[in-house]
Amino acid sequence: MSWSSPTPSRLIRTVCCAFLYLAVIFSCSPVLYAEEPASIGEVWLVTYGPGDIYWQRFGHNAIWVRDEDLGLDHVFNFGFFDFEQEKFFQRFLQGRLLYFSAALPAQYEFSSYINQNRYIRAQRLNLLPEQSLRLIEYLVEEIRPENREYLYDYYSNNCSTRIRDALDLALDGQLATGFRPVEGRQNWRDQTRRLTIGDFWLYLGLEIVLGAPIDQSIKQWDEFFIPAELAAAVAAMEHPVNHGLQPLVLEDVMLYESSLEPPPVEPGSWWPRYLLLSMSVLAAAWLACRVFRLLHPIMLVRSWLLIAGLAGAAMVFFWFFTDHAAARINLNLLVFNPLWWVLLCWKRPRAAGLVLLLAAALAWMMTLLPPYQYTLDVLAAFLPLNIASGIVLFRRQSQRASPPGVPATADR
């Protein structure tokens, strides 16, 4: 979602001023704050379901503040980015994309997600007045022009982790205390796989570029990069109120039901569909070479090695020359590698074919060895192409120098 309209910007500044004025009043009234802070209305955690567009697959969340006395009915949101920001494409490639926070009228924001057919779940939080005040003061500070931008990271610093940290601040660290020690149900890759499984090519693309760091075990606290995971944890949480434990969520309502199919709970095994794809490609290539006699198998092999080498060069770039931590230590380099370009120029095709076959065997073996990166989908989709290319090269005779008057020969 991008932000460029001047009218909402003026509204945000107005809301900021109102909140800041409220914060100043409370900070200048120690007696009122110490005895019993005035109520500031309702604070809700809002969770939006996944959408159809690829950047909507993981869902979204925000904090909704309602106070009739102050005329407030606004949603604080950390999920904005602007395509027109300076050097947007360069920042995206380098892993240094800037996101920003803003506050929008609730009705305006909700209607946007309803139009996208994404469910809207709202949970009214059972916060003490001082906790609510602390949360709102933090949110107001975060949407100030000098503070609103932050360096986005897919897993450790996104819209949902920002909401998580804001709630933890309001709850005096109770969220972190309760969930940091608990082992996560799924790691980052499992969560990514199950939420993107509905998109054939997005799923495969992410499996190619994401490396071993996202396969490590994580805590439940880390799983809160997924908004729905945070909502589920908050719904089950209790915290001390008036010398006793009470549920953190007072109301849990679905403001809008989506007709979109929900993502699966588990990532499942989807490699067979990618194996079927690769075998279909090989069958089509074999048939094409049989039908079109001018199409030599070695031409297809060279084309594939050129593409695989280009993909490998991109992976090396993301690993060593960007801030994309999730793209490092990527074992898929055994499938896509810029060294395949060297094989294209090698005068010994048998040796080149042997290198491809050995790399394919190593890629398969690495599924059982550290750092334990899940690569089954990528191997199913592309390893047969490498094996077939290796066999074609290994069976090909190098052109030999022939006696004068005898043409050089080469087998197919």
C-alpha cells in the first residue's frame, strides 16, 4: 500500500497534534496520573486476512483506538510503503526498503480491506488506563514525520512485529516474558510455505531465493511476524488486573468475513507437483528434438545452463552484496550456479557433464546434512533438468582434429 494523498496526510498531522496535546496534559498532571488515569476509550488489535496479491499473502494487522470524548476512531498501521520513495528499486534489491507508519480513520481503512475481500478480526484489549495511555503515546510518537520510517525486514522487523513490540511495551514486557521462551510451532520457512502455497510461481520463487537461515528453530515470539499468529496468542493470554489474572481480550469479533479460502495450517508436501512440471518440460524437449531435426539437444542444454547460471549469479549477489539476511547460505546454489557459464565454454563436455551430475548428487545429499535447508521443491522442479543436461554433455564426444581432407565429427 502506498501513501501519497495530501488530505489524509493533513488528517494524520491533526490527529498527531491531538494525541500529543493529550500526552502533554497527562505528563503535566502527576497527581491525576498517579492516582487514576482518565479512561481513553477502547484499544483494539485488528487483524486482516491474506489477500490475492503476492504482498498480501501473509496478512496484516494494526491497532485501533476509539474514544468518543476525543472524537477519535483511528487505526495505527505500520505497513505502508511508497513506490515513489527515492531509489525504490535499488533499496528493494539491497534489502533496505523503507516502510512507514500512519494513522487512518477506521472506516476508511476497513473499507479498503473489505474491497480486497480480506477478513477483518478485531480484539478489544483489556488494558489498564496507564497501559492504554503508554501504548497511545508510543503510537503517536511513531507516526511523527521524523520517526515514522523504519528499515523493513520480512521476518524480524515488519508491520506485525512492530505491533507485537508496541503491545509488549504497553504490557510491561509480559508478552515477551510469556512467549520468548516457548518453542515455535513452525519455523520461518514453514510459515512462509503454508501461506504462499496457493500461488504456484510465488511459492517456487521464494523457495529458490530463501536460504538456510529461515530453516532454524524459532520461538513463538518470532512467529508473531505473522499477524494471525499474534492474534491467536493474544486471544489465549491472561495478564494481572486488579490483583488477579484476567483475559487480555475482552471482545473478539469478526467485522468482515472473507470468501477467500484460508491458508492451510501446515505447509504440507508439494514437491510432486514441481517434479511433474520438470518431467513435463523434459518430455516436451525430447519431443521437440525428435520433431524438429534442426533442434539439437546440446542447444537446449546450453540455453538451460545460461538461465541457471544467471539465476545463480543473482543468488550470489543477494547472499554477499545485500542486506537480505534470509537469502544467505543458500544451498540452491548447487542447482543454480554462475559456474555453469564456465561449463558452456569448456572444451571437455564429458568433464562438464560429470560436474553437473556430481553437483546434482551433492544437492540431494545436502538435504540430510547441516545446515538442513528445505530444498525438496526446488530439487523436484530443477534437478531433473540438471541431470538430463549432465547426461547429454557426458555422452557427447568432443570434436577431434581429423586428418587432412576428413571432416571433424561429433556424435549427438
